[in-house]
Amino acid sequence: MDESLTMSDLAQRGVEYENKIDEMLDDIWRAFETLEPILSKQLEKAFGSAELAALMIMGRFKGQPSILEVLSTKPLSKDDIKRVFDLSPTFVTHKKEAPVSLSHQANDARKKYQSALVEIFKKLKEVEPEIASAAFELWGNVDDAAEYLAMPVRGLSGKSPLEVLDDRRRDQVLRLLYQLQHGSYP
């Protein structure tokens, strides 16, 4: 294991991994819709969303076989299709009865927020590499640098460094980062 790996790095990897899974799931579902348009519409209706239907066809739920694997070896029989549809009310009811906890929702929101900030930071590196570099040097990692640049700062009259950059006052942002870096900020 990499000794320089931080919890923040690990969280970022998790977000990237989730995004890749979502992209792959979307790709698989689009291909399935092309190959099985009628069945895909029925599954989407039964499960209430394409995402749940896609997870279902991949066998991602406990006790659920992969419909894709079954289809790859033989066509689904009417009994196979009925069994899939019989599972849908149970699954949907279970999801409604067991709502996602607030802590889980907050964790998901934080991951999405952090991921969005990292994307903004990457764009900043393209248009303002000096500021991105100074923020990274100050905070030591992309997550903290990106978060700092997005939050209101008292030294910038309650505006975030990104807002001040939008106002075309990059010198104020650089000055603030330099002062923080050298400990000369009051």
C-alpha cells in the first residue's frame, strides 16, 4: 500500500470508482435497451427507474441471478420473465420501507460535492495555474485546496476566492494565498 495515501485520496478514489460504475451501468443499460427494447421498457416500468432495472439485470441484488448471463446462454422463458417481475414489487416495497438513512444521504451529498469541487479545481488549473498551484501548495492536497477556494473567506470580504477571481481580482487571491502560506496573514 502507498504510504503517502491519505484518507482524502481514498475518498476521491471511491468517488471516481462510483462514477465509473455508474458510467458502465449506463452503457450496459443502453446496449440492453437496443437488444431487448420491449423487455427493457417493462423492467424499467416494473422497477421504477432504468438504474434499478439495470442493477437487476446484472444480478446486483442478493438472491437475484444475472438476467444478462441467462440471456447470453438462452432466451428467457415466460417463467423466467415472470419471476423477475414478481421480484419487482417486493424490491420496490422494501426500498420504500427502508429509506436511506440521513447519514448515508449526507455522505453521498458530501462525496458529490467534493467530486464537483475537484472538477472545478481541475478547470482552475487550466485557466489559473498559478492560483491552483499556490492553493495546492498551501493545503497539500486537491480536496482541501478546492474546498478552500470555494468557501467564503473573511479576508476577501466574505467572498470565496473563486468569486473574487470571477470579479477579475486575481491579485487579491494570490496575495491572500501567499500570506497564508508564509504565516503573515493577521
